Amino acid sequence: MIVLKAYHRINWSSFVPDAQGREHLITALCGLHPSVSRRVIGKSLCGRSIDLLQLGAGDDPVLLCGAFHGMEWLTSLLLLRFTSQMAAALETGSLISDIKLGDFLRRRGVTVIPCVNPDGVEISLHGSAAAGEYRELVHNVSCGDTSRWQANARGVDLNHNFNAGWEALHTLEREQGIYHPAPTRYGGEYPESEPETRLLCDFCRSQYFRHALAFHSQGEEIYWDFGERTPEKSRLMAQVLAASSGYEMSEPEAIATGGGFKDWFISCFCRPAFTIEIGKGENPLPLSDLPGIHRTLEEMLVFSIIM
């Protein structure tokens, strides 16, 4: 009962999803909802836990991941909020966007990794001291201002570190003068050089996922294809996601093509994957945007599970 009351006192629009805040929220969420299980799939470069939440049937699961970038921590809060909705739908039969999602969750599972880059989030929110032994590197690279930090604690952009078109992306980085650790867009010395990238890839290789969604901010856009291995049904799925959210199906700029989780998932498994750029404005999006973003994306999130 204590956990239940604590959970209901949470004001989602004033909650900061740093490591401590996420821990409190996930603990409360799992205490309130017995249908949600939690485990740690690995540690970040600085030793922070990377949590995984699961609910629904174990078969044919969908994977939802957020906070690949430090400034984009609002995505982790969106996923935790939606996880609480899914759990309530499964346990009580409540509707989400007039759909009985609980009926689908009894046949299909959902896996949520709210924060892929916990070190980057901490650095963005709390400064270079949050980087531990890498604090000097972060301080020097950021020139003392980490408010726009996207990378992990080693200055590697995780969404440039996946093994899908990495060499071509690395060439583009160098053409833009990015040779070394940076707040954003440095893809590392080689693909999967970073523990956060490697553990996510290993996890995906260890079990089947029907499709995957990676949440970023901002732009209200949906990216859905990556070369010849993109499944034919991906376009139709993206059209459903776009129609239900009002977001636009888009093509990324060259420097953002390849090296990303969505690209790698498609390339590796020949199964659908999508990047969802939530909200509109300048990163980091304010916490006050969360309720509106959630309302806009609620139906899309439901469809992402049942498709």
C-alpha cells in the first residue's frame, strides 16, 4: 500500500528521469503492477544499471527502447508512463485509445528498455562530475557545458556506434571534422565499441523480437527503412504509425544515416524497426511537453504493440 500511494503521488510532468529518479519510479511501478517484471541486462561505461521491463506473454515480443542520447531523456519517461498504462490494461482490462490492449498482451509480450544511455542522461542533467573517471574527458570535450550532451561518458554517440553502414558514416563524420570523442555524432573507433551498444546488440541477438522501436527527440518524424533488407511490410507499418500520430514519414539527413539501432536491427534481422522522433522544439524538450506528447502518441504506441 505504501508503494501504491507513492506511485499515485508521482507528478509525471515534474519528474526528472535521472538514475535516482528512474530507480524510484521503476521500483514503484513494479510494486504496483505484478504483471511487470524487471531485470538488469548490463552496465554502462560508468557502471550504471541498464534496466529492462517485461510484461505480457513471452511469445512474439515487441522491443521499445529510449534515451539513446543524453538530452533525450524525455523518451525514457514516456516509455515508463506507457508501461504503466499497459500494465493497468493487462491487469484490469482498462482501455487505451478505446482498444483492449490487455487482450493482445495475453498473447504477445512487450520488452521496454527505458534508458539505453544512463551515463549520457546523467551528464546532460548533472554535468561532467557524473562521468566518474571520464569527467576530465567530458569537461574538456564539452568546454565545461554539458547541457547539450548526447554521447556516452566516453564521448561516443551510441546511435552512430551500431554496425550498419558504420564505415560510410565514419567517413562522413571525418568529412565534418569529427575525429575524436565529442558531445554528439562521433561513432567510436569501431562498431559496438561501447558497452551500452554491445549489450543491446547481444540482447537482441539472444532472443527474437517481432519488431523494434527506438525513441528519440525531436521533430515529430518516423524513420522506417534502411536499404535492401527493409521488409516490405515496414512501409505499411510506418503508414499506420504516422496516421495514428500525425507524425511524418521521413528520410534522415546523411550524417544521421547508418550507425543507428534502427538501421542495425533491420540490417541484422531483416525485420521492421522504426525511429520515432517525439515532440517538436529544441532538445532537451521540457517536462511540460510530456502530457501532450503522450496524448498524441498513445494510439500509435498501442498500434506498435498489436501490429
